[in-house]
Amino acid sequence: MNSFLPAMAADTDFQTQGIKDNMPTFYQALKAKLNFQMAWTPAVKDLPAWRKTGRDKMWELTLQSPDKTPFDARVISEVDRGSYVARKVVFNLTAESRVQGLLLVPKGKGPFPAALLLHDHGSKFDIGKEKLIKTWDNDARLTSSQGWADKFFSGRYPGDALAERGYVVLALDALGWGDRAALTFEMQQAVAANLFNLGSSLAGTMALEDSRGADFLASQAEVDKKKVAAVGFSMGAFRAWQVAALSDSITAAVVVNWMATTDGLMVPGNNQLKGSSAWNMLHPGVLRYLDFPDVASLAAPKPMLVFAGEKDGLFPVDSVKTAFGKMANVWGAWKAADKLDTRILPGTHEYLKDTQEASFDWLDKQFGRAK
């Protein structure tokens, strides 16, 4: 019998381990194939066309359809907080989801600048919007959120601090948090898989909902539509630069502690490799086309302030610096280098009072409100 195989031998030259550190053992070869083919290069001459192509590709990879559902908003509760009014509002976030949000509106004559506040992940699901705006009529959530504020925000709520400055502020729950909870850390992979089976994705749902939240905020009569910021911490920072890139309703962004390159994050020991939480920020296939700083750069030339912590173990500082450099090149190409402000602070993964105040001062300056 003829055979195309060599004779039997004691050959041990084959793969005996396929997975290590939650990665395929051949991950370096896969990383080498990531050339981010749609990233900006000096060869790009038509910046608006480049941005449109990148944005269209991003929306394609979110697996979402355009949504123009009427918001049909209702105020269901209101409290007076001195210089501003805090409201619980219910509205159609998408065709599938009617949600409750927290909306802060300054007193006086508008229109006012506005901020969409985007909450973090933190593996803490009982509160979402309440992490950033002080709630009421719910003692359990108030206690939980105050503990969160004490841990990450110098004991205060960034949304309320912005409202005191004269901003309209909106915060919503991402799918699985707060009023939309029941999510647990262990459930994330199953929810993500089931959304894929339904022709959608967890990260794509978040991208669409954040864009719709921006549209809702910009539609409010009290809001100056030319002055609508996205402000986020941790996963919320990812959401902030993402919605700034995808939505015309957002005109500026404050990004606190989520920016780095894929090369720097996909390394053994990094939190990105733990899987479950990453599904909220994973658009399948996007890294064939655009790295994280490339996606953020689709927001250019909008003003963007990006903070990183020098001792933040989640985002290696060398990778952060590389990402900042890529972004600076794009804003520079738009001749808007002064609109991108990147800062590496001496701290860790946090958004403390001094940093909050610095970011609010920066926003005031962008929106022509500097004293």
C-alpha cells in the first residue's frame, strides 16, 4: 500500500499544550497579524472620510441596527438640591428597553452645558447610575453607592459636583447594573454568548445604548447641544471615548483610567485576560481594523481629556504612553493638537476630588465657561 506519510517513528515534535495563562500558546503569532489596517497613518489625506469609514466599520462590528425610537420620557420623582433639581426619569432607551435614569438640572435660565456620566464595571452590579449621582428613596442603594464614592471618588458623587457647577447631568444603568441588574460576575460570559446567539453582542448593546443616552441628553430643552460631554471612569472611560467616537451628540470627553494598546494589554497577568468582564468591551473582529487608541481617535478633533494612573496595575504605563502618542498624531493631523490633553497622574485606579476638579475646570474651558 502506498502512503503519503513517512514511516512510523518516535516523533515528539507536536503541540502538547494549547492554553497557558488563559491564552492560546500561539497568541504571539496572532498578535503579529494585528496590523490595524484602518488606523490613521500619515498617508491619510481626507480626514473626514477616514473618520466616516472607521465609524461605519465600528457600527458594523457592534452588530446593532440604527435606532430612532421616540424617547417618550416621563419624570417619576423629583427632589430639590438647592442649586439644581434631581429627577428620576423613565424613557425608551432603545426599541427594546425602557429604562430609568437620574437627571440633574440646574436652576436658572439655560441652556446649560451637559454631561453624560458613564459608570464603571467594578464587579459591583447592584448600583450603576447611583455610583455617579446620589440617589434617594432607596436606602440600600444609597448606602452601597456612598461606599463606592468613598473608595474611588473622595467620598462624593461626580455627577452632583458637576450639577453644582451648572451642568445638566444624566446617568443610566448599563445592561446588568442597578435597576437592570441580576447580573453576577459568573453570568457575564453566558449573557454575552446568549446575546451573540440572538444576533447581537453585549459590548454592542452598550455602545448603542450609550449613543442613545447621548441623544436623549442632547434633546433636553435645558441643554446647549453644542456643549455635551461624555465623562467616565474605568469601564465608563472606555464608554466615554467610544461614544465620543460614535456619536455626533457628544462634543467633548473626559476619560479617566481606560486607555492603552492591545499589545500592552494582551500579556500574561493582565486583567484583560481574565475574560468575563472583557465581554462588555469586546467587539468581535475590531482589532483587525483599529486598536483602542485608534477607535478613540475617531472622536478627533473634539476636545478630549484622558487621565491615567502611573501606578494603575490594570493599564501598564508604557502601553498608555504608546496609546497617547498614537492619539496625539491624529489630533495633530486635524491641526487640533491643543484639543487633546493626556495626563499621567501619580496615583492608581481612582477618580479623586482633585482630579475631578481638574477635569471639570478643563470642561469649563472647552465650553467657554472658564473664569
